[in-house]
Amino acid sequence: MSDFQPVLSARLGKKNSCALATYVADGGYASWKKVLAGSKTGEWTPAKVTDVVKASGLRGRGGAGFPTGMKWTFVPPKEKRGAKPVYLLCNADESEPGTFKDRILIEKDPHQILEGMMLASFALDVKHAYIYIRGEMVHGAEILNAAIDEAYAAGLLGKNVLGSGMDLDLTVHRGAGAYICGEETALIESLEGKRGHPRIKPPFPAVSGVWNAPTVVNNVETLCCVKHILDRGADWFKGIGRNERNTGPKLYCVSGHVEKPGVYEAPMGIPFKDLLAMCGGMKGGRKLKAVIPGGSSAPMLTAAEIIDVPLDFDGVAAAKSMLGSAAIIVMDETTDMPKAVTNIAKFYAHESCGQCTPCREGTPWLHKMLKRIVAGQGKKADVEMLLQVAGQMGNGMTICVFADAAIAPVLSAIPKFREEFEAYVTKSASPGFDQPAAAGITSKVAERTAEGMHS
Amino acid sequence: MSGGANTPVETLPGQPPVGEHGALSCGKELSFSPGAEARFARLLTRYPTKQAALLPTLWIAQEEWGWISREAVDYVATRLGLSSAFVWGVVTFYTMYNRAPVGRHLIQVCTSISCHLNGAEEVFHACRKKLGDLKPGQTSADGKFTVVEVECLAQCDKAPAVMVNGDDHARITLENLDAFLSELK
Ligand code: SF4
Ligand code: FES
């Protein structure tokens, strides 16, 4: 592991790393040229590119960890989809709290992303691909647009790319501030010019996505991996990582109470304690208390639970949390856990898209209740009530997994740090929530949840 | 400030006396400048439907006029063949379209978890206090500053993270807040 050389982040510190000339000087677009040239001789076909990606074991870096090559094969073959085009959407809506890896790729090595998109477009027979970038990344969008302009000027995009006969257009689409648009189908709705309301699935985007056409949505880092897999081969990629289900290099976003927060690249599956050492350890030498390993929607793990965990999809899942976007949020002994959970609950209360009742009503309710607890106005039964309400919001009763994400912090932190929550309510002199009213909300959520099942 | 349909507009006081579609009037008839017109024309070539150009067209509108007024909603709706009610529904779903004029410096303080762990709430409060006890979303009397709370800006390693208009600022703390604010002219 010590001989690991950064792959995805290799060029980030270089001078003019965004320029086409430096990218090409570093071997960039070699795979794109290779594949296009090979497509004329029959050496490269879309199926072959897909097979290489499949063989690499690449799993999506956006959060779900779904095998990328397999996702591509869900697009119906030409015979079945008829005249419908296929769309590739690069998900650059990075907004899961704690996540900031895609941003540096966008701002420091945009051509790497474009090349990944070109290769994926070849594999999927895409003629127009879009990058959906979150609205807040104003400069990121400018940088991507400049890179795209350069690529067009160099004939790497446009009509009859490099004489291959293939046409490919690429467009940056800026969001406007809505966390939910990171969800595939919400992103699709948003690209269509609508509110970002997740769609009921099926149909899955691969069959009917944007403009009712087959659509593949891949994360920024995932597409960067595609480029490197085509550069160096599936076996090379597979050789990096803990085991064959968790392969390749990985960007970890470490934030919170560490000495040197930042994006760190390591082989997939690096143990948490090694990553912590890379970050210079805990800030001020304080003690580790807990970690959220995959963005704010991942269940929290205590210091003892996380310390030896290999940070990959299966490793973190085995510890009963998730790698998600690899946003590792580190909390030291000074962290007030009820306040941290209240902060996260506030985020979800704000960001629910409002379509499903358990989510729309449950998320603000959790936040309100937590807010009262940390304000010293709760009472003992409130802690139990939080668990009850949260318990009724998930379980697949909603259109998307947002509701499950919203309850994970509550359901994980309360049992693990119960005494801290109870300390707030026992200190409190106020009668707090009046029980019948609170119970009323609980049953209302339950009732609406049942309704939601029919939708 | 952030939020989907679930968010009441709590951060922008001086907000919609509910009108025709809830939007504030700017009292003027609007149309795109030649520059905006050219960008708009180019936009339309990038999508298979006109409607898909809605978000980027609203961005052009906001860059032109600073915020999305009732007249801007009507104008954009007409240009894209959509109803004003639909456009307003989209405007209000997203948090970055300003529904009222904002100050020259829109100071957006992230208070999401990683920034929270590094004292972002205190920075947000201190920032408002220093600029004249501004409420969240309120604009200072001289029209210079609006301070809002936003969610994760994807620079959690630089917590507390602040964005002013489109520019990123790292590690804004109680200690360097004065220096940071004095840079904003
Ligand atoms: S679960 Fe929440 S965010 Fe997802 S569709 Fe339902 S209301 Fe919207
Ligand atoms: S939590 Fe503040 S920038 Fe991510």
C-alpha cells in the first residue's frame, strides 16, 4: 500500500492543470484517441469499452456503490430503443454535507472528467452528454465550460470527432441550489427545467430517463476512473484496493476535527486509522469520539467501531454504516452530539422536496423536537419519541431514499450517545413537549406513511 | 436560505406580499440586453426542449437584473412558452434565485455539519451583528450587505466556509472576521 501512487489526484497540484495542453502533455486524451481510432478498425467497440469497465470492478463513487459497467448494460440495445437517443449525465451536484472531492476534480483537472465522459459516451452510443453541476460552484462551471470550449476547438468534441464519424456534444447545466437534485431522477427533472422532484421507479432512468430517453447518470469521480481504466486496463485497476468487490483508487474527503482536513487519495479500503494518520491525526491531539463515514446521511460510528474499519463499500457496510460519498466527518471528544444531530436534522428538514408525507412532515418535526431538547426544553420521553418517529419515516415508504438518509443520524446517534441526549432533558426544568400532542404527530406520520404506499 | 419545497421563505424578510404568483414586482418592463439575448439564443441550441433551458435562462435573468421579480418571471415564461405559475414554482423550489433584491455582497455562511463543528453558527451570528444587527437575509441600510445561512458549500476542509456572491472564502473565524469584512468594499 505504501507504494500507492495517486491516480485521480495526480495532476491536481500541477501548474496550469486545467489547460488542454498540459493535460495532453501528461498523456491525456490518449485513450479517447485510441478508442476512436480503434473503432474504425474494429479493435474497439462500445461493448468492449463496457466490458473493460465491468472487468475493472468499478463501483459508482457518488454514494450507492453500484457497479458502473453493469449500470451501463441496463440501457436497452439499439433494436429495442429505436430512434431514441441515449443520454449520459455527469452528476456534479456534490452537496452531501462533508463531501468536496468532485469539486477539486472539477476545479483542477476538468479534462480528466471530460475524457471519462467521452469514453462513456462511446460505450453508450451517446451523442449529447450533460454535466449537471450544483449552482454554488460558479467557478467550477466556468472552468468546465472553458475546458469544453478547448476540447471543441481541438476537434475532441463536436461533429465527426477526430474523423471517427462519431458526433458528440457536451453541455454544462448549472443547478440552482437544491440538495435533492443529487438524486438521479430529481437531477433528471431539474435538467428538464422542472422542480427537482424524484420520480417513482420503475421505470429506471436506463430505460426512460431525461426526455423519456434511456439515460445513464454517473458521478464525477466515477467517470474519472473510467478514463484511467481505459488508460491502464482493468487488471491494473482491480489490483488496487482491498478485494475484488472494492477496487481502485479512492478519494476521501476528511473534515471536522483533524489536523489537516482535505481530500486524500488512497487505495479503496484503507483502514480508518491509516487515513487519520495521513491527516495528521486528531486536531490538538484530542480524543476521537465518533465519525460519520459517508456524508451526513450515513449512520454515525463510535471511535471504537470505526478505528479498524476498511473504508470501502463492504467494509463500512459491515460496520453498519455506509461509505456513501466517502465524506469522513471526524468528531472529537469536545463534540456536543445532540447539537451535531440537531444540525444535521435541520439540513434534512430544509431539503425535503415535499412530495412524500412522512418525509415532508417528519423531517421538520425531528428538527423541531431536537431543537427543543438542546434548548433545554425537552423531557425524558422525547428521546424515545424521536426514535419512534424516525422509525416510522423510513422503510421504503417514500419515493426516494432521502427519508432514510434523514433518519440515519438520529437512529444511530441516540442509542450510541443516549446519556448526552438524556442529560439535556433531565437538566431541563420545562415540561417540554406535551405528550399527547407529540403522540398525535407520531400517529399522523404513521397514517400518512400508509397512504404513501399507494403512490 | 437553502431548501426545497419544504422551506418557507424564512430568510428573506421584506418578502412576497402575496401577489399574482407571489412574486415581488420591480415596477419595470424587462427585456434582455443584446449580450443576454445572444447567450439565450445559444442556450436554446443545447437542449431538445425549450423548457430545459429554464434554469439557465433564470440564471441569465438574475445576472441581468440581480433578482427574479414578477416581471422577470413573466418575461422568462413568455420567452420559453411556459406559464408564469410554472416558472414561479421552479424559482421558489431552488434557493439560489433571489426573490428580492440583495446587497452588493451576498455573504453566504455555511452552517452544515463540518462547518458547524468548527464554529460556523457563531461566525454567522457575529457577522450579522457586526453589519448592523441584520436578520438572516436582511440587507444592510446602505445596500452593501446581505447575510444568509447556506448549506454545505463543498469546501468542508476549509471550515467555516463562506461564499460571497460567487467567490469562495476559507476558514472565516471569529478572529479573522473583521479583516474579512473590511475587504468587502
Ligand atoms: S423521500 Fe423526501 S425527498 Fe424523497 S421524494 Fe419523498 S419527500 Fe421528496
Ligand atoms: S459543511 Fe460547510 S462547506 Fe461543507
